[in-house]
Amino acid sequence: MVTLHPEESEVLKFFESLRLTVQVPPLGFSKTPDFLVDGDGRGYVVEVKARRDSEEWRRALRRGKVAYQERSMGYGPWTEDVARDAVNQLRSIDSQHRRWWILWLAVRCKAGPEAMFDEAVGSLFGVRQVAHYDAGDQRDTTRDCLFARRGVFERHCELVASVVATSSGFGFCVNELATDYRSFQSSAMYLRFASIHPPTSATDLTNNRGFFQISDFSVDRRDGHAVASYLEHAYGLPNAFMLDMKLHSASMLVPRRGATVTANNREQAPNEGTLPAAQKPGGR
């Protein structure tokens, strides 16, 4: 009998609650995904990845020291790394892409779990921040921008959706760039999550949550000036420039209470003024 990690057990219970048949693929010479799910349309192949605190952070707490952590408020390399690994695992068992491919990200961090949620969702959609002068409010302001980098969903169009789960909630993110997205909209998984909260998509983030978007993927998004120039013309933004804002946290264990106390501080690229916090991309 296969022993499942807690986050894998949660995924198993979710699909079983939809009255679907869940199997654990047999182990082979190469890494395989966690679950094959049948009984709904094309069926699903699911890979679960967990994000935990770094050993360095945990070691600092054990030694009674202050533990520091840095999180991106947009795109972060961790999500891209695990997505690439997950896609290879999904392909190993479904090379013809006959099923819906699902990446389930379980955030198991004590250090800034909300910031880790932002980083994971921002990585799916390639989010960066753009600063510009708001003539109406007569002040500098900042907003999030989708596809300012090549995010996970753009790089891996085989992934039709990703669930970002924390101990206090989830984000159900869907990939409108996926070729099987339209059929996925009628799936039991999509309908279950949509009944709880509207799925987080590029359309939802731009139409309902005030995100900018790079719609022309021919723009060289490795060049921040090219991205800012595109946004200036597309949205009429004066003097736009790109930021990669980060959230820094410092935690320490208080022996008397046995509790971890954490302080957070947002920071952006050097030599820029203080800007408002980015809006959270995704429902909880």
C-alpha cells in the first residue's frame, strides 16, 4: 500500500468527494505523477508539489536566532522549477496528452505563507509590478502586470489548471492558453471550485481586479524598458518603469510562549520610492 504525504491525502479526498476513481500510478524507472483520475470527461493526471520552509530558516529558529526569509510578490523561480519537473512527470504517463493536466501546489510554509501564495500565483501568470504616475490621483502608484515575464502557464500550455493551497484557503488558477481549456470548463473539478469562488484567470485579473497585461508575446520581456514602453503605449501610462517587489520577513521563537513571532517588510528594487503593496492575485 502506498503511503501518502498529508498534502497528497488532501488531493485524494478532494477527487473522491467528486465521486471519481483515483489511482496511484505504479512506480517505474522514471518519476511518475501522483494520481490518475477517471470518471469525468477526459480524466485527469495530477502532480502534487509541496513548498516548505528552508532548512536554513528552521535551523535559525532551533538555535534561537532570528530567521530571515525573502519572497517575491510576483514571479519566482521556485514555481517554474517545480512546474518543469511536474510537466515531465505528467508527460511520462500521458505522452499523448489525452487527459487534463493539473499541478497542485501545497504551501506548507510557516514563514510568510501569504507571501508564498502570492509568489506561486504570480509565477503562474508571469507577474511583475509596474510603477507610473497617476494623473487623476496626482501621485506615483503601482499595479501588477500579467505576462511581464514568461510565466508557468505560458511556458507550459499543457497545464490546464493549478491549485495553490494553504492551510487557510486556496487559489484555483486556470490557464486560458491551454488548448484543452474550453473542455475543462465543463469538468467536475472546474465546476466544484467555481461554485466556491470564481476561478483566477488572466481575463478575471484584468477585467475585475485591475491588472495590466502584456498581450503581445513578441515583446522582449527580458528587457524591462521594452515592457514599460509597451505598457506606456497600451495603457497611456506616463513614465512607466518595472519593479520586482519583494516581501522580507524576520521570525524568532519566543521560548516563554513557544510561539513564532514574525515581522514583515515590503521592499522593491533599489533607488525607487515607497509604493503600495500589490493586490493579491486569486481568491481565498
